[in-house]
Amino acid sequence: MTSFSLDGKTVVVTGGARGLGAAFATAIVEGGGSVVIADVLDDEGGALAGLLGDAAVFAHLDVTDEAQWASAVATATDTFGGLHGLVNNAGISTGQFIEKEPLDHFERVLRINLTGVFIGMKAAIAPMRAAGGGSIVNISSAAGLMGLALTAGYGASKWGVRGLTKVAAVELGTDRIRVNSVHPGMTYTPMTSATGIQTGEGNYPNTPMGRVGLPEELAGAVVYLLSDAASYVTGAELAVDGGWTTGPTVRYVMGQ
């Protein structure tokens, strides 16, 4: 049975300085891989790279900038000899009704969350092809699997990431480049903690598991998709959401 080992693999993780991205970067190194932590948060990203040691390096990256993408990919190939994985994780959230959301904010969310993924995949294809294949993991959301109120820009972008993932999967399969999407539910990160959510049982009762997730629980899914254990998995949607998109818990439905 193939293990989840990432030995010999180099992965770029966007939004890698904190939250989910930091958990992904840490898990990649723990799995034997090398990682380029790509983010606009220079101090936090550099500090994390220092903690992870020689298998990690930081690269400044605004995901909407093609030149910076080229530089981040070059950092991977120049430092570690190739590019075998990409985790498109960088993103921003939104929380307004459609009729209240300003057009410029809606477009900014799409630019970062969706166009950034598009540019990143374009930048990664040639070096992955040169490496004999690779794995792209696009971080969508539970909001990319269902209609979720107050997520006009965010929801639209995450549905877009889901669709773009499938287009890339069918185009790149014969290049041995696998492309999959991961759909986190409510997860405790610096971005979501501002909403007041708490960790622990009973703190998110409208999901079957009754709680929010932790970044480390998402990291296992990402490492699996990056590894050779997922060698026949492409175009898939992996919900890591405590069952949220499956349906509400019985107690919640009954008002208990």
C-alpha cells in the first residue's frame, strides 16, 4: 500500500504564513517534503520557514501578480530542484448580502480567491510537466458546495474554484498532473476566529459533528492528495467539514 509520504516532493503553499496554510506547510515538511511558503505576510512567513528548517523557504507572493507567481515557482525549482505540488490556499472572506456588497469588493474577492488560483495553476503546469507530473490542491470551501447566505463574493469565488479545478483535471490528466479541490467547513483560524467561533464539542451545533474543525484536521486531507497514495484521484471534491454539507444534525433539526 502506498503511504502518504512526500519524500522528494516540493510544494508551494499560498497563504502559507498562518492558519490553514501554516498547518499545510508544517504537515508537508513532517511528511518528508519541501515547501515554499508563499504569502504577503513577510514576517510571519519568514518566521515559520525558520521554524521548519532547511526543508522550508519563504517567498513573497501576491497571488494576483503573475510576475510574483513566476518568482515563487522559480524559488521552488532553484532551491529544491523541481515543483511537484501546489496548494492554492490564499483567500479572503466576505460577509454581506448581495444587495449590500459593493462591486469593487466583490471583484476584489474574485480576483484573489479565483483569479489567483487560475494564475497559480498556469505558473505550475510547465515545471510539473518537466518533473513528470504533480498534484494541485485547490482550497475551495463548504460555500463552494452549497448556497450560503452572506457570501456573495466569497461563495461565487469558491464555486468558481470548484469548477476551475474540474476543467484543469480533464486538461492535465495525461500529463500526470492531478487537480482536486478541498472544501473546508467552519475551521478555527485567524480569519474565522474574528466571528467569535470557539473550538470544542457543542460549539457548532448545526453540523453532524457539532463542532468547528482545526487546521491540523484539514492538513491530513491535503497531504493525502499531494501524495502518491492519491495517484488515481483527480477532479474530486473532498469535503472536510464535519458533515456540514451533508445536512444538519438531528438535534438541530428538532430544535434541541
